[in-house]
Amino acid sequence: MRYAAMILAVLGAACSGATGPKGIDPTVLASNVATDPLDSLRLTWYDQSGQVSTTVLAPGVRVCVHFTSTLPADSVRFVASMGPVGVPGTIWSQATSPWFDPRTGVGPDPTQYPFGAEFWTAVGNGAALGITMQAVPAAPC
């Protein structure tokens, strides 16, 4: 019993200052500038562990969407789509971020995303049925 307590004490001391990898949890400042009350902007996040999270923005709404991955080492991406309110399967337009490593923020092509792929702005415009997504160098909100 004394031996087991000593082993636990040694392990506890060895691990007391240790921390696992810290993830960079992605953030998107999303705006739905559509004027038609039926045009919704949806942001759906995916991580490598299978977590899925969706935020729906009605026209005229601007919100900061923050996603926390299941594990710090999980790859993460999000999909922004425009479609009619109340009709989840209908999509008029869609834009997708690359998968990126939240330990570093780096996506598959560092030249395309020179400051990482974890911080974004996304604007949905129902009139043009389009979405403008832009990676930004720091948390936008």
C-alpha cells in the first residue's frame, strides 16, 4: 500500500506541470445581410472526432460563432450555406473552409492561408444568393 502511494505521488509530481496540446478554437464573425425574410445563413462546424454544430442566422443578424473542438488535436472545418428558413435540406449557395490543424491554425496550403485558417468572416447575401468568406489574421470578435 505504501509503495502504491509513493508511485502515485511520483507520477503526480511528474505530471503536475504537464499540459496537453492547446487547440486554437476557430471563430467566425458571421453576418446575414439578406433582405428577404426567408434567406437564412447557416454555419456548420465539423471536427475530426465527429462533432457537428450548426448556427442559423436570420436576415439582418450578425453574430460571433466560436467552435470548441472535441480534442485539441482534431482537424476542424466549417461550411457556410444560404437557403430558405425552415427548409434545412435546401441550399442555394455554399462555401467551405479547408480542414486545418487547430494546434497550429495551418491549413493544407499555407500559401493560400498565410496567417492560418482558424479565424474568418462570413457574409451571406440573399439577393445575390452568395456567400463571401475571408480568412483573417486574428479573432474577428
